[in-house]
Amino acid sequence: MTTRMAERFGRLMPITTGSVNPFNPDRLMVMVSHRLRVAAKEDFLAISGQPMLNAVALAMWLRRFGMCNVLLWSTGQGVQTPHHSGR
């Protein structure tokens, strides 16, 4: 996913930085929880990279807001596709 394409949907705020250990879900939850404090219901969650991190972030987002707007990167099309839930 390119940052420039995702920025069309608003300001980017990485949930994690550096390397992420997918076998330490407790630590992932702490990292995600800290970053999601500033998220708003209408924001988008950009799905990319580590599957475990994506699963934790999506689960925590849904628990907090009950819905999630997701940006999915399409390698075949080379574009970021927005998906809206709960509408």
C-alpha cells in the first residue's frame, strides 16, 4: 500500500512502528489500544502487513465503535478501496 494513496482518505496515524511480534498478542493489544484512543468512528482502518496485527486492530476497533470503515489495498488493481460497514 502506498502512503500517498491512503492519504486521500485523511491523515495517517500508524498503529505500530518498528517490528511487531505476532506471537505476543497481549503486547499487540496494548500498542493498538494506545493508538486507537484518538480514533473516531468515521475514521478508516487501513489493512496491510501482519495478519495478527490486523486481526487485533479490527477486533478492538469493532469492540469500541461497533462498525469499521476499512481501506483495503488491491494489488491487482493498484488502488486503495474504501469499504464502509454499519451504514
